[in-house]
Amino acid sequence: MPDFETTSFGRISYEPEWAIEFPSGLPGFEDRRRFAAVKFEKSAPLVFLQSLEDPALCFITLPVLVVDPQYRLEVSGEDLGQIGLAPGKQPRIGTDVLCLTVISIRESGPTANLLAPIIVNLRNLKAVQAVAPESEYSLQHVLLPEEAPVCS
Amino acid sequence: MLVMSRRAGETILIGDDIEIVITHIGRSRVKVGIRAPRETLVIAREVKLVREENLAAAVTTPPAALSNLVARLQPARTPHSSLQIPRR
């Protein structure tokens, strides 16, 4: 198993057959194609998407169903085609695809990008960050709302 | 905003270096060809927003903020505010 040095986790080893490949990279990181999904018991359910090409590049993600158990995929035919899925119907989360939402840690608290989830085809490990133009989901869905103020 | 009407096959020029060609007009979609210098970013609006969000998300996270997030997400030992479920 090859080793890879990372900024966030130090040296990690991974199975090359388990490397996730983004044929077009991700928006903003179009030339970063290969990632490993890293999980630790201590930080479950977070899934870290560690770049296998840039030791300092890592995305924090959550399985989308953890954030919204009712989440409905609206992946475009083009995005489905990119990862080898039939464009006609939406894939099933868990059986056909792994669906992750990228977390941003902001000063105001963590948010999840529900507008553009990362879809990983479980059969070939090809992935795409699917941007659906007409999505009603939020780009910055607040994960931990402030405690409601007490009315006096 | 300048609004122009064009037929399929017609072209719009922007500045000295950019050309927009209406290549096909469909029922609900327009196919647009864009000629621009390499350095000029040409992307769908919603992709630009996702791009910016990814760039912000990829910044190294202070460990404290991360362990706080994990503590809130793991099965709570004491009652805590739960994840906000979005309303569609």
C-alpha cells in the first residue's frame, strides 16, 4: 500500500484501487483529480477528502443524509454521464452512489454545501461535484443553529 | 444590463477579445459558444459560487473548530441542539 504525506494527518497509506477519481476535478480545483476518503472513529461521521496530488489540500465532508435525511438528488445528465451513470434517472444514495456535502468552517459556524454535493459512483469510484442550476438547496446550509433566545 | 436579441448563428462581441455565438436555440435551452482568451474565466454563474465556496472550505481548519463540530455531531451524551433540517 503506497504512503502519502499529508498536512492534516501526517503520513497515510491507502489502497490505490480505492482512490476516488474526479474526471474534471472540483470547481476551483479543476486540476486535482485523485482523492482518498479518510475516516477516523474519533471524528465520525466526518469524511475527509484528502488530495492524493497535493498534501495540503483536504476537504471536510459529511454524508449528505447525516445533514438532511430527506435529501433528494438533482444531478444533471451531464454530471451523471461524467461518472459513468445513466443520465435518465437519479442514482440511489448508498446503493449506487456515495453522496457527500463539503463543510466550510466559518467564524459564524460550520455550513454544508447542499447545493453542490459530491457524488461518487460506487461501482467505479468516479466522482463529480454536481452543481444543479435550479436547486432550492443552500450553498451554505447552517449546521449548528444558535440556541433560540428566550423571550422575556 | 444590456439586452440584445439574436438569432441562431449570430454573434455578440464583448470588448476586443470576447465573442459569444448563439449556436442553437432549443425549447428550453440556448446553446452558446464562447471565444475568449485563456486567462478569462468562463463559467456558469452557479459554478462560480460553488468554486468560491470550495476555495473557502479548503483553507486549513483550526483543530479547535473541527473538534467542536465533531463533538456536536456525535451521538450526544447530554441533550444538545440538533442539526437543523432544511425546509424545502
